Amino acid sequence: MKINFPALFHTPLQKVNFFFIFGNDAIVFERAVSYLQKKLALPLHIKAEEALLKAGASQLSLFETLSSSSLTLTSVTDKILTHVDQLKEGPFIFTSEKARAQSKLVTYFTQSSRALAIAAYASPLTTSEFEFLVGEMSLPVAFKGLLFKAYQNDYMGLLGALEKIKLYGEIPETAYPAFLDASPSSDGAALLLQAFLLRNVKKATEALSSLNSSDAVLSCRSLNRTFQTLFDLMPFKASPQTISWQKLTPPIFFKDQPLYESALSKWRLQEIQSLLETLLSLERRIKFSGLTLSQMSHELLRAL
């Protein structure tokens, strides 16, 4: 069966073993993969096509046991079509940069009873996708309506707003505007985290200068969570290729994995511990001692 991306949220997935995502919108592709992973509740593993074909062609030894279920993501070519029936594990997410609506890959997975072809073209947020993203968050109905209107055409902005809401806790009505600005605040937060992970003082200075005073505590918490993750990854410093990214809490999506791999080479364990202590101290002083955004920024830059 072939569907457009918005229909994915109304399509049963129980009998599907192959998901083929085609189209040209990178954000919609990420939205589809994220939904499938969360809906199926499986860890995501990325595998090269050649490795997948080799594994599919091999016979399982009598002394081997089947591994636990996982969701495998692979960029494929037409070669996969003659090997699909040999694939032993699943489910799988396939994609191809060259695949368009009339290609062999789309035709094959459209006609397969075990497959779903998903068209990843630009698509605004729907109420179904919004409700899925909000999940079990306890938000006032009026506030949810305002969030949907503010971010209907800004998926990444919505993710940033939801992350801020989780960090903030219960949102009083007077604080609604702080979460409804479809502004570059979420982009600024991402730039700040990237700059600190890569120890880029210039970029960190630019990111800090774009913050508002109301973002001070949230920025400290975001940095704290990010460097807690980096702290957990330090045992893999010598061999980052062995990291089980999807088993982390929270899991790290594949597009951010190279960033953390680079950060491992730039930070030492003791330096991360020192930064985490600094962040906790800064949050406490912002709350109870009137520490200004400028003072916070100065101390954070010293930690780099």
C-alpha cells in the first residue's frame, strides 16, 4: 500500500514488516522514522545495504539464537528487491535518495502485502501527529490549541517548545506567551548545545548572546542533560562505534550521533564533571541569588 505521510497516523502497522519512505523532504523523513520507532517501541539500528544483504543470505547456525527485535534503517538500491524474501529479522525501514513515485522500489513496496510505501513530501502538522507528540503531557486544552496554531508549520519549533514545557513543569496561563513564539529560540538552544559539545568558544559566545533572561534556567538544564549524556558515553571514548545509541536515555537520533562522537574526543571525564557542577550552581544562583544572564554566560564560557 502507498500512503501520504499524514495518513501514517491512521494506518495500522501490525502486519507491516517493510516501510519504504520515499520523497524529498528531510524533516518529514525524520518525522516518519521517529513516529515508527516510538509506535513500534523498538530500538533503531542503522545498517548498510551490503551488510543487510550479507546477513539475509547467511543461514542461522544451530548454536545461534535469534536476536531481540529491533527496527533496522537502511538506504537501499534496486538490489534489495531480489533479497527481500530472505531477510530474517524485522521490521525494516528502507529509503532511497533516487526513489520517486514511479520507481521500481516504490512500485514493489506498494504492491507487497507486507509493506507500506510512505511519501515524504512537505506536510504541515496534523492534529493526529500533534496529539501523538504531546502524548501523556498534562496540558490545558486551551494551551494545546494555541500550541498547535503556533507551530503547525514549524515541526522543529514544536519539539523545542515541548522540551521547554517538560523542563518548566506546570505552565500557568500567564506564561503561555513564552512557549508560543515561533522564534529561533529552539534553534538558538541547539546551536548552544552544539557549540559547547564541540568546545567552540566563538559559536558559544554567539549562542549565549542570543538568549533572553527567561531562557537562563532552561539553558542550564538543557546543557546539564546533554552533558549527562556525554558523561554516560565516556566509557566508549576509545571505541564510539560500539555505542548503542537507541538504548540511551533519551536515545540519540542518528543525525546527532557524529556530534557526540566528536565531543568525546574534545572532553575529559573530569572536565565534564566540573561543568555539570557549574551548571547546577548557576541554576541555583539564578533562582535564589539574582545571577544575571551576562554573569551566567561569563562563567559558562570560562568552563570551555
